[in-house]
Amino acid sequence: MRKEEPLKVWIDPMQDLLTSKDQFRFSCHPGIECFNSCCYDLNIFLTPYDVIRLKSRLKMSSTDFLRDFTKMHIGYATGLPVVTLKMMEDGRCPFVTEKGCSVYPDRPTSCRLYPLARIKINDQDYYYIVREDHCKGFKEGKVWTIEEWLEDQGVHEYNEMNDLFMEIIRAKNRLNRELTDKEIEQIYLACFDIDRFREIAELPEDDVEAIKFGIDWVVNHLLR
């Protein structure tokens, strides 16, 4: 598997961190001036749960989805495989249309959270506002608490599944060495390309359970 230049994610240390009861004002709808502007020129990181939701929405195998719509990088900090959505030549998301997101019910975690981003500190969830110059959504709409927004956008099930993947990061840190190319390929296979993984392992038919199986296998067998 070809390794590409790692992506670096920078978080402003001066950004105010928010908890579930903190409030913000935001609205996004087709009538707003900046509609769809946030779907251009960005890096969308996909979690294993994002992949199964999207590939199911598109009625594709994970192998075909990953080949056609994603790129794989090696994480700058973790050394683990990182999957990102492949943008079109003009920089737009492949799923955006004039009417909005064509995969909206199964949109990725980062899109679902927007305009929030999530960070964990000592196993505690915090959020911060992603403010972009083009976004007019902060000037209108209702006032939300963080918790109300998470509930409205269906974020909780994504967070729960994404937290499982964090166990792999912890296992890798305990290992305290760089991974081999073969190990990176195996992690990618077990966590992201579950349909191809099914060809060599007996996985549950349910995709969610298959991801849980793959993550457990990586943590308790591959990285021990």
C-alpha cells in the first residue's frame, strides 16, 4: 500500500473548549448565502463507522468505496492508517449537489458535527466552534446547547463507534514502536475494508458488529 505525505491537524490552543451545556447560535439551510461553501477545499477524515454508513448508502462494497472515493495516509502523530475523502478536481466534495448533500442521512462525523469539532481530554468530551470566514450561519438561527446540537444531528452513535477506534491508538502507544507495512495493511483491512476482510476472516454479517470484531482483533491480537 503506497504511503502518502501525512496530514497534519492543528488545533488553536487559545480556542475556548465547550461542554455539553454551553450554547452557540447557528443555522444552515438552502436559502443562506454560503450554502454548500463548506463542502469545498477541505480534508474530511473518515472513521470506520463513516465508511460503512457511506458504502451502504451508495450500495457499494467497502473495497470499491475506498478505491473510488478515498485516499489512505499514515497518521502524522499515531503512525496508523488514516482515511480521507477524495475531493473532485475543483476541490468540492464528491457528494455535494446544488441542493445540498446527496448522502446527508449518512454524512461523515465531521460534517455531522459542523460547526463543532470534538476533542477528548482525559476521557472527557469537549467541543470547539469551527469559525470560517465564509460561513454566515452564526448570524441567524436558534440558540443551541452543545447537547441539543449533538442530539439533533444524530452524533452520539457516531461518537460511540469512533471511540472504539481510539482503543487502537492506545494499543499502538503501549506498543511503543513503529508499525510495519504489513501491520498497517492489516489494521486498514480489519477496520476500514471489512468486506475484503470477510474474505479471510469469519466476521458477523452486521457491518457494525464486523467493525467491533476488527477493532478487537487489532487491539487484542495484532498490537499485543
